[in-house]
Amino acid sequence: MKMAFKLLLALLGVGSCLCCCGLGMMGQLADMNVRSNVPVPPVGEGAVELGTVLIPADTSLSRARTYDWNAESIHPPGNRLTYGLGDTLDAWLEDQHKVFGRRLRYRSLGGERFTYQPPRGCSADMRCIYEELIRSNEGPVKALGERFVASVRERNLDSAQAAQLILNFVQRIQYELPLDEPFGIIPPALVPARNKGDCDSKAVLAVMLLRQVGIDAVILYSDPLAHAAVGVGLPGTGTRMRHGGRTYQYAEVTAEGWPVGMIPPKYDKPRLWRVMALESSTSG
């Protein structure tokens, strides 16, 4: 049934990164002698503690995950953050995601053709899915983002450094294809709680966090390439994509340490990408 739904989405242009983005990326990284599972340099004793986020506050630390990562443009480069969700909240977020998934009604005709009716006000693309995830996960992600806001202010980081701090954190989260999730996406609040996510699962989380620290960010999405990334609205070199009179620097979120502005050659096909400036109330 899951494979049938993914085929349905592909046929309708309601793509997802479930089938190809990770496999294609891993192959591309191998070609370039860059691997997403290569450990980063040790964070060390000088790591900056961004703090602990437990939602609700009485959540056991046994449910939390601690992330150590480097942001090379910042001194010191090492960072540490702990994040965890309680059982009830985790289950509620998962249930909300599945309820929304059930609003997409479809049936198979002979195993090859499908009929499709999107939810009210939802066009046949991923935009409404991403926006629904942003709305339903806003509270927990905002609590996480407050730790980044505080660190940016305390360390007097500029926008480029703040972007790297967040993107390197999201890249640090383990890449994994969500085989059993609606639309092939893990809700953004669950991505760091479970330490896993694929391209668009991680991209939605990154966009939410970047916006919270005041950085304009969009989803870069390609159905033909079966991939998603983040567009960062800051000056910089490398690949940029235009939307609404602005340009956005390409940021890969599936590979740890991947530089902002560098697009894997396999995905360097500008005409096949769309820029999605999603509606969101999550901001600084």
C-alpha cells in the first residue's frame, strides 16, 4: 500500500524524497569522496552548551538526544544541545500527521492508475503538506529554536554564522528514509527527537529554525529529481535560485558538513527546481 501511495504521488506531481533523494545523494557523495556518515572532528571540552529542551518539562532525560556538532565559522566551533519529547506529545504529533494523511483519498484502478482528491484548499503539490507540518509542529520547534536564538544573541553571531549553526545541526541528524510515514515525511518536531529524517523532513525543520532567528529561508523542491533542500536568503557564493525578486543560496541538509552554496552535480539542473516560500507564523 505504501509503495502504491508513493507511485500515486509521483504520477500526480505530489513528489516526495522517500524513494530517491537519499539513495541518489549517497551515490553522488561517493563520487565526490564526501560521505554523509563520516564523523566530524571531535567537539571537545570547549563546546558551547545551547541547553536542554524537554517538552513537557518533566520529560525524562532518557527520552532526550544530545547532539554535538561543529560550525567552523564560529569560535569556538563546537556546540552541544539536548532535545526530547514526552511520550504523549510524540504520539500526538504522529497522530496528527496520520490524520492529515488520511484526508488524501485515493484508490487504485487495476494497480496502475489512480484517482486523487486533495484536502480542501490543497493543490496537487507538496506545499500544503509542508505548511500543515509547520503549523502542527510550531510549538515544539519554537521551543527548540529559542535555544538557537539565545545562543546567536549571546555569542553575537552574524546572519551567516547563525545559518551555519542551524544548518550544521540539522545536517548532524541521521539521514533515514521514513518508510512508514504519510507522504514519506517525518514531522519536523520529531526529526531531532528521533534523530532521523530524509531530505524534506530535515529541510522543513531547518526552514523553521532559520526563520526563527530572523533569516529568510525557503524550501527548494524538485519533483523530477526527487529531492529537497533549503534556500537561504543571505549573500554568498555558489548555487542560487531566484524567487519573488530575491535569490536564495542552496543549502544541502542530508550530508553532514556539506557547504552552503554547493549543489551536488547530480542535482545541478536549475530548470527542474521550484522555490517554495511557505506560509508560516514561526519567526524571530
